[in-house]
Amino acid sequence: MNVIDTHIPDVKIIEPQAFGDDRGFYVTSDEAEFVYKCTDYYNPHAEVSLQ
């Protein structure tokens, strides 16, 4: 687990240890929140699914 200091006093970012590969991520904590950085705009017309 990483504890990262911020520029705000007494505020820290706690980063759980995660193990990842091309299939995804596994986090060894009871609760985790993931934030993804997108590289393109969302296009709903590009979404496809089986019906």
C-alpha cells in the first residue's frame, strides 16, 4: 500500500497494492475505487452489443 502526501495539510492518498495484466486488475483490499483516464471522447454510436 502506498501513502502519498498531497499539498493539503493532513490529506493523504492511500493507494492499495494492485496486480494487473492484460486481463485487468486485482486489488487485495475489501474496497477500492478506480478512476480511469480516457484518451478519447465517448461515442455512443461506436458501442455494439448482441441482441
